[in-house]
Amino acid sequence: MRLLNMEKSAQMWNECYTEHACKTTCTSPQFQIYHEQQIGLCWKQSLRCTNCDYHSRMYKLYTEVSTGRSGQRAATTNVALHVGLQDSTIGTTKIRHILAAMDTPPPSRTGLERTANKVATVTAQATMDDLHRRRQKTKETNTLRGLPEDAPINISVDVRYNSTNLQNTYSCGGQNASQALGTAISWQTGEKEIIAFWMDSKLCKLGATLRNKGVNVTCPGHAGCTANVQATDPLSEYRIGKQIWRQFSTR
Ligand SMILES: [Zn+2]
Ligand SMILES: [Zn+2]
């Protein structure tokens, strides 16, 4: 089972049929797939005729994302897969299991992760831009109401932790979490939009890998670190609140 773009596939068969008729004397073409190359979830294929020595060039049987830059462009379906995965509870491992169960050759793990990182970067930037636009809009509500621009804005903030049994620090022997995500909701209008968030994280895969190899690195602080709180520091809603306030103070 393969995921092929129907239009591109029909185009390939028609082109090969015409080319076969023009270039060969063979009168009863019997086409079959000659070569194929997997590009994540997508495929490049070529055809051959079993009644003569005709074979075609490779055809891209997928559409591509236009980036406006030179170089190889990503296949639309490969990018779309990660847009969908970002909004689901499964990741690259599970999607490979599902595809294999469907008898569809799953993309390589490294290829999936590389695309996931690229898509995540774009999504993160788009989210930041959107939240910035929403904050500016929220601030404008003060001006529209005849209040000074720096008048207080009504928001409510709460923080979630990556823990199912976070209680007090005494019964758990410390904070039973390594990440804390604070979100701010606007009460300026009836829309109650999320207008800011901040995540404190102690997790850094790169730092942990380097330490396991004997390299002396501390998180946060090294290049490519994903942690922004030291492992020994408590997660603090005060600090998260301050970071959210900083986002409001930037234009
Ligand atoms: Zn032929
Ligand atoms: Zn680190």
C-alpha cells in the first residue's frame, strides 16, 4: 500500500504511454513499476514495459511545499503528517506502528524526527506571533474604553505541571514535576482568549546525554540546551508570572 497523489500518478501513466508509443515499435505495452524511491510517506516511481526494453524516468508522485528558497523542497504530505501529529497524543514511534499495521512502509525514524523539528519550529514561531498579536489587541481595548494605554489588563493565570500526583512538597518529598506551563487568559473581552504562556522546564536530553558520556555540562547554560531552570531549583509560579508580565511589556 502506497500513498500516491492521484493526479501525479495519472500524469505519469499518460506520459509513459505516449513516450512508449513514440519511442518504441512495441504494440502491446504491459507496464509495471520499474524503480521506486521512498520520500517519507511519499514515493518517486518509474515504469517499464515488460514486452520491450522501455523504461521511464523517475516521477515525483507527490506535491511539494513551496518555501521560496532554492534546494530540495519537502513533500506536502510529509509536512502535513507532522501538523496532524502536533495536535494528537501520539508521536513518531506510534505513527510508524500504525502505518506498518496498515501495510504502508513507514518513514524512517530519523527522517520523521528531522521533519518534526522543522515543522515544530515553524509552529512555535507562528504561535508566538499570534499570541503577540492577541496581546496588542488586548492592550488596545483600554484605549477604546478611554483608559490610559498602560491601565491594568484583566487576566487570569494558572500553571500546570507534568505530574499526575502533585501534592504538597512534604508528602511527595519535593516537587514531583520537571516542567511547568503557565497560561494567561484575557478577561478584557468575552472571548477569553489565551494571550500569553510560559514554560519552565528542567528537561534537556542533550545535557543528559553529554553527562552520561562524561562531559561536564550544566543545564541550563550549554549550547542547544532546552532547560531554563536548574534541576535543583523549585518550579516557581512567581517566576512564570514574571515571564508572562515581560511578554506584555514588549511591543
Ligand atoms: Zn513495450
Ligand atoms: Zn541542557
